[in-house]
Amino acid sequence: MQLLYSLDRDPGVNANELLKSYDKSVDLAYESLLFNLFLLLEVFHQSVADRDARHGKLRPGADDPLWNAKLYQNSLVQSLVQNNSLQGYFKKRFGAIKPDQDLMMKIYKTFSKTPEYREYVLGETDEAAHREFLLNTYRDLRKNEIYEEIIDEQYSFWLEDKSLVIGAIKKIIKQLPEVNEKFYEEYLPDDETVLEFGRRLLEVTMEQADVLEKLIEPTLKNWEMERLAILDVIIIKMALVEFIYFPTIPTKVTLDEYVDISKEYSTPKSKDFVNGILDTLMKSLLEEGNIQKEGRGLLED
């Protein structure tokens, strides 16, 4: 949707450049997953500096001599730290990025001063407890403004990719300790998603732009295409492409998803407008036999 919007706004952008931008955005979405993991380990590594500082105090507190760096040195996290393939990826992709250690420590301190962290550090901890604490810590880090800003600065589509990345990171943590050197390649986007759906959706929406507008115009009544919000038009076009050219996607799924997208990205009135136009178009296309879905229940509205 955002790429199609840039095509509409910038006459200098052509279809080939847009497809290259799409391919790059897919690559960056995957990279952002690994960058999150990289950043997570950087934050966890601050526990070593924290332990050393406490042990070096001239007047240590009661907890200081017992303080440890188990957040970083536990077997689960170390399975990632000692993964040569993963570390090779980090060096290749993020070698030029030097995380500000003061910022990393600042992030670390947002949770290291809590009673829960003290209990974790000083208490007995098995693998299950380590795993649970890592999940809880990652949950808290996702709410940390500094952590979010660092990722957002690196990846322009972070807000769009965020939910998928979070799900993948949680899955990775739950599977620790990791014994597969190249486990992270399991999260590479598959061809069906990237090529057969995403790229084709973009290509067909561009190629059939005029045809799609002719389908939309009769439903506008007193409105002219030029007066509509650009994003609304793009959203409706993309939904029409899914209706007509993607036989395995249920019409209701398409309708609901694009109405949600309009609510998230377009104007306050877009949700009802897009819903009404798509509902009308869906019904007329079904009556004319221009929507052919495969499988049971795919035409339910």
C-alpha cells in the first residue's frame, strides 16, 4: 500500500523501481528480526558490566558480592552468543553498527533495579525459569522508548513489521537453548508469501489500475475518483485484486482486512466508506461471476 502510494505521489517512480523497493523491504523485514535479537543480546550483556561494577565497590552492599551475570551467561542466551553462524550474520549485517553502551546500560537499568530482577539474579534458576524471565524481559523491552527508537531509526517499515518480528522473537526464546547453527534461516519469508502473494498483488494492482478504476467508478454515486482520499482508492484497488485474482483467499477475509487497514492508515471516515464500496463491489462481482474462489466457504460474506 505504501509503495503504491509513493508511485501515485512521485511521477519519477516507475514500476520496476517499485518492485525493487518491495524486494528490499522484504529483506529488511527479515533483517529487522535479527537486529532485534542482536540488540537483545547487547542489552543482556550489560549484566556483565553490572556484576563487575558491584564486585568492585569499595563499600559493597549486602547483595553486591553475590551479584552475577546469569542474564547473559545462562545456557539459553549463550547458545546464541556462541552460535558462529548467527554471530557471522551479525558481523556481516551489523558490524558497522556500534550500539551506544551508555544507552544499552540505560535500557538494562529499566528492569535491573526491580525486585523481580533481584530475585532472578540471587535465586536458583533452572532452564524453564531462565526462559520465562527472558520472555518477560523482552515483553518489557518492547515498551521501552529507547529500544523502540533504535529499531525505528534503522527500519522505516518497523511499525508494519513489528507484530511479526515480536512473534518470531518469542518463538526463538521459547526454543532456547538452540542447537541448530542456522536456526534463524527458518524465519526467512517463503516464496509463496513473497512472490506468489506480495509481489503479484503489487504487480497486478499496478498493471490493472485503469480497469480497477472503471470497476470502482459506478459505485461512487455523487463522488468523483479525483476527490477520494488516495489511500482509500489504493486500498479498494488492492482488495479488488484479491477478490478477482487470488482464488484461495476468502472474500470475507479480504473485506475485513482492508477495512482494518483503512481504519489504521487512512482518514477517520475511511473505514465506513471502504467497507461500503467493497461490499457493493463484492456483491456485483459475485453476481457477474467475476469472483471465482477455490475451496468451501471462501465466498461467504
